Amino acid sequence: MNRPAPVEITYECMRFLITHNPTNSQLAKFTEELKAFGVQTLVRVCEATYDKAPVEKEGIEVLVRSAEFTR
């Protein structure tokens, strides 16, 4: 299945990268894309579809949005 390309949004001094939610089988390519954009922190806002440990191993902090914000 083709995934949409990442979209970068800049607001004042902040940068946001909007991406698809990868699976474990797509994680290596996904991590490469994150690193190419200079991502240091990833905020997961969708249901988990991949193990965050390999992303963290590459030096990218993974934050998980808590369920309390969805109410």
C-alpha cells in the first residue's frame, strides 16, 4: 500500500512533520525519513501500530499522547 509523503509545517520557531502511522515492517524506512527531516521528538497521536523501541534506539524520543486529551 502506498503511503502519503511526509508534510512539513513550520510555525514561528517550531517545525512539525505530519506522517502516516507505520507498521513494524515499515519502521526502518520510516525512521530513515524522520532522521532525514532532523526529527528529535516524535509525538504519537494515533493508535500504536509499531514498536517504539527501534525508533528510540535511533536517538528519537517517542512521546505518547495520553487518552485524557481525547475526551
